[in-house]
Amino acid sequence: SAVISQKPSRDICQRGTSLTIQCQVDSQVTMMFWYRQQPGQSLTLIATANQGSEATYESGFVIDKFPISRPNLTFSTLTVSNMSPEDSSIYLCSVAMGGIETQYFGPGTRLLVL
Amino acid sequence: SQQGEEDPQALSIQEGENATMNCSYKTSINNLQWYRQNSGRGLVHLILIRSNEREKHSGRLRVTLDTSKKSSSLLITASRAADTASYFCATDQITGANSKLTFGKGITLSVRP
């Protein structure tokens, strides 16, 4: 398994601003993922963070809105840009080691946009 | 659209009773997984069942998979108040080079003490 931390744990932001969320893992991992969970909803995959190359985004998510960095095998950031109230969600990072099969999740970042 | 659809959407039981949650999906899968989420926190992996398996046990958890019906069930036996949480099924689909998990909408389980 892996121990994953996220910063910040929660934030309240003004519309039009940007927030960068950090995800730190205690060991080197193959795959890192970013999910969004809107209030009362399930998880939706935003993108796969690739080490050393551009992230792979899912349909409906674009790099300009959700730029992602992954400078090494233990760290990634997700930026929520030009925020609107619709971006209010929990943002979770997850990792998979070796095979993709099981994912381990961070505690999430609860974002409220006013 | 969501790959996994759980039912019921909400379940309330008495402590000590068994809880059964179901999940249906649409496409071929490599495996199906169940996760638990407490109070909007991160998800915790519970159990994984591969497409060539029919039943799996882990402690008080029993999961079944019927690939012909594209459905799975999660049974929690002798439930406890601490089992109160949201439960999600997630399917690892057979796609191209990279597999990924697709989550269902989730089931809210309340266990009354």
C-alpha cells in the first residue's frame, strides 16, 4: 500500500482565482490520477498524471482548466484555474503501483468556490 | 455515462444485520472493485474480484461477480455502526494501452446501533 497526503485539505476561494493542490506519496508509484467528486456524486477521473510528460485528460477536462504537473514518481499537482462555483468539489489524487489494479486514495481536498 | 450503477442508492439496517449492495455495469471488464468512503474523505479499497472469478471473501465481506449478467454484489455480514459509509463499485475496463477505473454512483449505508 501507499501513504498519500494532499495539501490543502480544504479551501474557500473566490471565483476567478486559481488553486494548486499537491499530492505527495511515500513511495515511488507508477501511475497517479486526479479525480473530482462533486457534492453527493461519484468520482470522475480528470486525468492521469504522467511522469516526465503531459497528463492524459479525460473527455470534458482540458489542460487550460486543470493543468497538472508530475515532476517525479512521488509528487503531483493539480491546478484548478479561473474557478467558478461549479468547481466546488472534493478533489482526490490516487496512485497505483505495479499493475493498475488497486488504487490508493489521498484524503481529498475539499474546495468551495464563492 | 457511469459504467457502474449501484443499487439501492441508500440502505439503512440495524447493527448485526447483513447488508447487500449490488452493482451493474455495461462493458467488458478486467476486474471489479469495491471501495468505501467515510464522510467525504478519501476512498479505501475493500476488495477486488477479477473477471475470471465468481466469488471472493475478505473478513466480513463477500463479493460475487456474474459476468454474464454484468453484475456484482457486496455482502457485509454482521454489520457494525462503523460500517456506516458510502460504498462504490469501480470497474477496470478493457480499453487500449491504459486501463482505468470507472466508479458507480455509490450506495449510502447507515447502520443503526
